Amino acid sequence: MTLTVSPDQLIDLQKGWPNPALLPAPNLRHSATTVLSNPSIANPALLYGPDEGYEPLRTHIAAWLSDFYQPREPVSTQRICITGGASQNLACVLQTFTDPVYTRNVWMVAPTYHLAARIMEDAGFAGRLRGIPEDDEGVNIAVLESGLRAAEETALRYGNTEPSPCYATVPSFIESRTDPAPLSLQKMKPPRPWRKIYKHVIYAVPTFANPSGKIMSLRRREALVRLARQYDALIVTDDVYDFLLWSAKAEGEANFGNRACVPRIVDVDRYLDGGPQDEWGHALSNGSFSKLIGPGARTGWAEASEKVAYGLSQTGSSRSGGAPSHLCAAIIDQMLPTGILQNHIRDVLQPKYAERYHILLSAIHEHLVPLGVTVLAPAAAAGGYFVWIGLPAPLLASDVVHLAETEEKLRLSPGDVFQVPGDQVTDMGFGDHLRLCFAWEEPRHLTEGMRRLARVLNRITRTRV
């Protein structure tokens, strides 16, 4: 029997959260009991932990990543640093490896994960966030290269050319001034042996991007690494959806992936053109258990060169209290060597999210595409949490979102939220797009959500005719 959805039922396709019913609470309870009932594990787990994080978890993550991504060389424990999740770690990366006096810009592949922008601004880069558009293969390399070249020319013009860490005559935000008069010398962050200050930061979600769902091609990943090396940029990638992948064909739902669909950018940096140019490298992978175990765990990992991984562990907050999420890290660690987490991803997350994805996509094609809505054609692999749709002209996402919630009890994310804030140079605008999240709601709500959205589009169209 098919259950109907009450008209009063709010359908939330805005919330980018995992469905609570799909999270492994019983497994976590068992792991927590194991940790807390064993003094040899509990006592050190309840105290301050090492800066780099709980070592057994670092070791098991390294083995797990080696198995899933199949890099040319196995991932070593020394390349892993335990974090408080992807967002917390992004802030730590900026604290350690950038300086607003010297680092020119933060380049964000757009549409971008909107909540990352405030982290960048809190680190001193307000007004210096730059959007780089996506194309069919991911990041538009030509636009990025042009922007990097222009930023370097500006830095040379105003004297911000010293190597890091050091002094800079003029901070890069001088480019927004009309008065070219030199500023007084401003000292950068003090030199540290574990730290390098990069000239640029490039931020991306290269696999199942938030919000577009795109997969950046291997060719573009390699080109991005070459650009980063040329312009001394650190590429920071949120690789938080990589494990949530499945066949893009509905009839292939049982064929779930136990291997990554494309190498991470941090893996590309390890092998491309003979490997990194120095001991630091130019890529950092930001991982998280939020989409796999639960956001409340507040635990993740970073992988980079051994030098960068260690430098990240020396961020002041970690030096003060040890690695974040130390107790949670010990609990999560129980789930990796036993295969509990891997089995949960394979047996629960992948099939359940694949079901939701295909139901939503089918409903889009049935109810919205006839109205002129466009949707990205899936690649060989699908995954993540989101579907990105385009509205027919002259509809605006802001109007659609407002009417959907007030008249249809349907909550959506308007595309302009995912514009890089303050970016006047490459202002692309996404006001004709919507992001739909299929992870939070029950499957039957997804089809009903598309019926409601179709009614909204028809209502707006009739009103304007």
C-alpha cells in the first residue's frame, strides 16, 4: 500500500543533513561501551590527546583510504591529522597556512558550498573571495588562470612579493584602493618551522559537488594541481561525499561502488609530473564522518603531505588542548578495523541514498522537465546529497522558494545562496537555479515535493501571462 503525504506535511529539500534513521546509532553505542568499559582505552581517551589525533584512528583511516582510493602508494599514518570535522578543519587550515597580509585571494569553485565563505571571511579574506565558474568538467581552468595571473600582477605592482613567511610591504587587499600610496610595513604571522604561508587558496568540492553534484574530471584535477604549483596555491578540497556513490542508472542500483570514481586532488599531487615540487605539496583533502556516522560526532580527518599534516596539528587550538574530538575519535576507531563502518556504507547508506536519488530524478523528469526545468545529465557515477536544477526564464528562484514554502509547505534552497559573496569580478549569479537535497526526507516525500514544485511553477507562469 502506498502511503499518501498529508498536504500539511512540510517537505524539506533545503536541509543538507543525513536522515537520522540511516545513521549507525547502535554501532556507536556498542563502540562507546567498548571504549568506556576498557580502562586501557578509556583513560587515555578521556585525557588530552596528541596534537595529530588519536593514533589508532589515524592508522585505520590511512588503511581505509588506501583501500577505497587505490593511490599509487599507500596512504601513511603520517599524512593523516584528526580534525573536528570539515568546517572546523577549514578554519584551522586558514589559521596555519595563510596570512591576510600576504595571501592574495581565496578562489572558490562556484556555485560553492555557501557556509564555507564565512569561514574564509573570519580568517581575514572578506572582499577577497573570488568565484571560479564550473563547466561540464568542473572548474573552469582558463578563468582561474586568468584570475591568478591578474592577482600576481597586482601583487608585483604594489610590492607584495616577499617569500613566506616574512614581511610584506603592501597587503593584497590594497587592490581595492584607488590611492596607490604605499602602506607602512606590516608584519605577517611569525615564522614557524611547521608552517608555510601560501600565496593563494583554492577551495572546491570536486566529487559530487555541493550544490551542483558535478564530478570534476581527472584532466581538470591535473590541470588544477599544475596551476597551484605555478602560483603557489594550496588546494583545499572537501571530499566529504566521496563514499556516497552509486550507479547513475536506476537499473544499476545494486552495483554500488567500493572504489572511488576518480583520484582525489591530493592523490594527483602525489604522482603528477614526478610528484610535489617540495616537501609541502599543494593539496589538502578535508574528510569528515558527518555524512557517514553523524554530524554530531564532530570528527573528521585531513590528508596532505606529512609536512602539512604535522603543521596542521600545530594550530594553536590543537596545541592547547590536543586534537579535537579525541573521545569521539576513540569510539569511531572501533568501527573501522572490524569493517562495521565500511559495511554500513555499503549495505545502508549507498542503497538508501541511491533509492532517494533515483526517485527524485525520476520525479523531476516527470513533473518538472515538461515545464522547462533543466537538470544535469548524470555521469557514469552518481552520489552525494544534491540535485541542481535550472528554472526556465524568466522565473526567479527567490520567487519560487517563497511561494513553495508559503503555499505548498515545500522548503528549497535558492541558487543565489551559492554565489561567492562579495565577488564583483566574476559575478555569475545563480538566481535561476534551485538546490534539492534528497538525503533528509523519506523517499515518498521526494515525489510529492516535485508535484508541489510543479504546481508552484505553473502558478507563477499563469500569473505572469
